[in-house]
Amino acid sequence: MGAAVVGAAALAGGIAFYQHVETAAPRDGSAVLALVLPDVDGRQQSLSQWRGKVLVVNFWATWCAPCREEMPHFIAAQAKDGAKGLQFVGIAVDQVDKVRDFAQEIRLNYPALIGGLGAIELSKALGNELAALPFTIILDRGGGVVHTQLGPLKAAQLDALLDRLLTSP
Amino acid sequence: MTRQKSLRSPWLRATNGISAGSRRRLGLVERSLAALAALAFGTAIAAGLPGLAPKLLPPEQAFRFSARVLDPATIEARFDVADGYYLYRDKLRFTAEPVQVLPVDLPRGQRKHDEFFGDVETYRGAVTVRLPLASAASGGTLVLHADSQGCADAGVCYPPNPQKLTLVVPANGAKPGPFVEAAPRGLFR
């Protein structure tokens, strides 16, 4: 009985449950690139226009505090490495007006698209069964999914990931 | 000297506690080793062996919704929020049919300063809310809908999560009815 308690205590030791998947071989990202979603001005945007970029697709919402908190670092990374082929795309599971207001307030420098059921289904298909936020998918220049993460992406972790992807051919 | 021929292994003899001659209790060393093994096993799981890391709870388990009839014109709704999760007070909504829910006095929650939304209030643990009904629902059934939105401390938020349950309102409402759960626990959950 004592042994069981000790084991259970170790298991319950407050470990975060981010599910991140480091794929050895990139998975096919064509479903991601095939997404077509409206931006805050109502114009349809196809993700395929960013084929060839290191694409960071981030599912978020204004009502998701952890989502908002990681965005300033995304903005900084976009400004710094956009010229090297880095492209962030935000998919907001949210109302247009709220997204537009927030995008203006934080001076978002990458596209904010409005995601509906289709986007939610895609995030589920890529491992986000509960459609929780934030959820991030990273594609390499070849269009392969090299990383997915449920939960915030810490600055150091993101920088390390992007460094590798941006310097590879 | 007698010997139990069917139990040649000293280990078997020890666990069966049989023949006095070769019996040993599980000593301190054995119990410590068992505890260490359990600790190592638990830690390995917690450290996130692929596929074994603790998972995010589905919203109906993170935010368990239940309700009971207090009297024919009053429902008591309850949320049991799991440890490490919280609900937003201003996102809680209750509706019902066929009888309407009147404006509700939500209990105060814990104040949390949000950079974008200002001061928000959150609920943790058990929260009960009295729902007055527009008219008595005696002798019928009532479907109660709860809309809630919540997050996990670990930094993840759920989309709006509608749940519902059905209550039977007794004809004479002598005493409060039993709690009905929206998502009853299975035997093995």
C-alpha cells in the first residue's frame, strides 16, 4: 500500500501535459496548406500561398489568455526572421471583431485568419482531440509537419526549433 | 525434517508463509525495493514517456456539471472543477426548457487580473448556483443547459462547452431531489 502511494505521488507531481510530437520523418502537411480561410477583412486566404516557407500555424482565440501571452514573442520572431522565410499564420477560433481589435492593439505583423469548423477538425486530425488552445503546427520549407504542440510554446523552445528549420536548406 | 515437495522455490515458500523451517517475512529490504520500483515507474510515466504523459481532461470531466431540484421553482446547479482547472464566471450561462430560467445571481469567484480583459473572476473546486424558474415545473421533466468556458493552469483553454441534463420535477416537491450528473462516471473511468 505504501509503495502504491509513493508511485501515485510521483505520477501526480504536477507535470504539465503538453503533448508535443517531434516527428523524426516529417508528416505530410498538404492538409494544412490546403486550408482556405477568411482574414479579418473577409478576404479568403489560402495557406498554400506560403508553400516554401517555414510556416508556423498557431490556433488561438482572444478569450484564451495563454494564447494571447505567447503572441508577442511570435511577433518579434516574425519581424526578425521574416526575411529568412519564416511565416506565422494565426487561426483564431473567434469572432472577427474581437480578432480585429486585438490584432490592432498588439500590432500583429502576420495574418490573422478566422477559423471555423473546418479548422477545428484539422487541428483534431493533427492530434488536438479536444480542440483546445493554443495549438501550433510547424511546417518545414518542404511542406512537412515537423512539430505540433498543444499548450504554449516557450520562447526558448520556439527559437531552438526555428533556428534549426531556418538554417537547413 | 519435513519438506514440502510442491514448493521448492524459497520465494514461493516465503510468499505462501508455509513451512516454518524456511519461512521469511517480506523484510524491510523487499518493501523498500518495491517502493523504489513504484517511485521509478511513476516518475518515468510523469517524465513523459511517449504516449504515457498525463493527458488533458475532456471538458465534461474537467468541469463536471450536475443539478438537482430544490423545489418546483428552484434548481440547484453545480460545477465540480477538477484540480488544476478553472472556469470563467462571466461565461457561465444557464437555460432550460420547457420552463425558463430567470436571471441568476452567480456567486463571486476569485479575482484574476487579465491584461486584455481587465479583472475577471474565476471558479475553482465546487460551485453551486441557484436557478429560479419562471414558473413551477411540477410533475414534469426539465432539460437544463449549461454553457461554460474554462482553462487549465498548465496553459490551455477549451472552446465553449455546452452540457445538458434532464431533471424530473416531482408533483409535490416535499424535499430536494438527488443530484443528476450531465456526464455520469463510468465504472472504469
